[in-house]
Amino acid sequence: MIGVFDSGLGGLSVLAALVEALPQADFAYYADTAHVPYGNKSETQIQCRVLAIGDYLAKHGCSLLVVACNTATAAAVQALRAAHPGLPVVGIEPGIKPAAQDSMSGRIAVLVTEATANSQRLQHLIRDHAGQVEVFVEPCPGWATHVEMLQLDDPALATDVRARIEPLLEQGVDRIVLGCTHYSFLAPLLREVVGTRAQLVDVAAAVARQTQRLAGRLAQGGGRLQLHASAHPERLRAALPRLHLGRLASRIA
């Protein structure tokens, strides 16, 4: 079984890509809804939660782990790998490299949580992969919480999205990296503002391809899905149709 986890609902966007790439694999998804969001927490707090979830999933039979959270990857993926040296661990990082490579204007933006914005891992990504382009890092406090509350049509969110994106477009940004898995569910709202002026960069499919390469025998299973949460697990299943992921419901064991 492949374990996938996030602070809440955001990682479901990655899970959907994983299921598409590995339709016969068995998955366990864990949402840390008792501690969401991670974006405003310290690195120590995030590491504590990631290690606890890694232990939980390993004890429940997962032999490959996918950290479907940019903030958790930035803060704790190395600690998770050290704690479980026998398990392959796939993290997720903002798609700075492909955005920088594809940018025609030489200017890209990265939409992230506050914790990711302040992480050394993000700075290293920019240094290693975006040396020839200008990178605008835009923290987006509150966006993940709107997704968690399924408030995707909130006018206040739409106003905030426009207020953050328009100045980036005016600076000539032509690639906008979704640096939090929650933001994938805001793509329709973002596209309303962006139009044809820039492209959104989401790496869920790349994470799925890496997981596919590592899956081995795990690719062959019963196509089942287990849902786990640290609080209100019933909300996890109920959220699937609201996030246009109703197709995952038929897999729930």
C-alpha cells in the first residue's frame, strides 16, 4: 500500500494524479485535519507531525510514502527519510525548475504558504534552478484554509486572489508556480485572473510519475483507497464531490 498525506485536503489533488498513474495500486490517504494549516506553524511543529504521520502509515502497512504537502516537504522530508530508511519517500516541491526553463519573460512567481516562503529549501530551489530568471515569492495566507472550509466561491477569496496576482502579472511574470497542493483547487479562480497572460505550473503529475517509478509490486493491488484523518474523518469523504473528485469515492474500502 502507498501512503499519501497532507495537512488536510490539499494532498487530494496529488492523490488524484497518483490514482490516474497507478489505477490498480492501493492507497491510504491521511489528512492531518486536527493541525491544519501547516503554513503558519514552526518547522519543529511540522516535523513532529510529519514523523507521527509517517509512523502511523508505516504501521498501517504502507511501504512507500508520498508527502503531498509542499510545507511538510520543505520542513521535514529529510527527517522522515532518516526515521524510515527502509521506505522510499517521495516529496513535493514547487515547480521552479520547469517554470524557469519555460519562461519567455525571464520572470516567474511562486505562490506559497508562509512557512514555505521562509524555508531554506525554497531558497535552495531558487538558487539551484532559477539563476537566470527573476523569482517573485508570494506568500498567500488564508488560501489553504479557504480550501479546507470548501469556501472556493467566497468573494473575499476572489478579491484576495486578484490583489495578489495582478501585481505579479504587471511585473511581467509569465509562469505562476502553485507551491501548495491546496492551491490546485483554486486553479479555476486563478485562471479567471491570469487569462492568457501567464501559465500555471502544477507538479502533481510529476510526483505521480516519480511514485510510479518507485512503486514496483505496489502498482498491482485492488485499486482500493483508505481515508484517515486526525480529526473529523467523515468530512474527508464528504469533500470529494465538492472538490470534483467524486471518482475517488468508489475506491474507498
